[in-house]
Amino acid sequence: MGEEGTLAAAEVVLIMNSFRSNRRAFHDSLRLRKLLDWRLVDYIVVDINSEMHTGETQDRVLLEHWKTYGVLRPEPGTEGNSGRCMTPQVLFDGISVGGLLDVQDLEEEDLLDGVIDGQLCPSCQTARTGSTDEQPNCEGCGAALFKLVPREYLAHGAVMVFRAGQRVNEEYQEYEGDGAEEEGEQAQAAEEPETQNE
């Protein structure tokens, strides 16, 4: 629980697409970010476009894991977990509520703040009586509620967390150098004594 008598806020994950060639997904992603920014909620951004980058990124690892366990909604017209995931989509405590129109519907029905605050189940919008840690299943619909992103990913900046349009966690430290510079400096230092002796 957060403050006494209140539930902790839900974990909010935005699956977005920063690749501009898919204009609908790109613009819907921006609209969802603005909607979440306006609400001053901390939200985790997982960019599906990072799948196009070479190597393993934390976004890619998380997306593959979530696809395997059926957490993500598939793109309409694709089959099950083997297809692409719908972008954008928003997940609250491990439950996908859908894309831009679905989130706007929650807002118009005055349910979005309750879901964000952890007061309402993201699946059936019934009142929750405990936090995700205290009550892992909704009493109304039985939906499993859980945190998708490991806390160490947040602490070490492996995923991006935003509030009001600003990143609130540090850059991932592992990416600040791949060791090649150090290896080059060590090789140069090893060569210098030989050069001085000549």
C-alpha cells in the first residue's frame, strides 16, 4: 500500500512504436504518451521499434517474454503469440487494456484515474481491496495482477520511465561503453614500454 488507506499506483507500461513509417501506430503512441504525461503518472516505455536494432535490448527481451506468456494483445489479424503485438497498447499491473481508443474510453467513463491509481481492476474496473502484492488476483473477475518489469530494470535504467514528458530514471549504465575503449587503452599501455625501450 502507498499512503495509509490508499493503494499503491498501478504499474503502467506503454508499448509504443517510434518507427515513423507506420504513421497510425506512431501518432497513436505519441497521443498515449501525451495523455499519460498530462496525468503526471510514472509510466514505463517499451519501444517495439527497438526490435529492429541489432543485439539484445531489454525492450526486446521483455517483449519476447510477454509474448510467450500471452500478456500482450496481438495485432488484429495475426495469430496468437506468434504474431506481432498491437501497438500502441497500455498495460496496468500486467493487464492490457488496449490501444488509444480503449484508454480514451476509460477516460470518458471516468475510470482511467481509478485504474492508474490502483483503485480499480484494469480488466473489469471493479474496486480493488489490496495492492498487487497483497491481492494478486481481482476479486471481481479473477484476473491475475502483477508487475511486468523487474524492479532492478527500473533502478538501473534498463527500461525508460517517464513522468510529464521527462525521463525520471538514469540511462542504462551497461551501454555507456562496451569495454572496447578500455581494451584499446590497455593495449596501448602494453605497447608503450616496448616503444620506450627501443
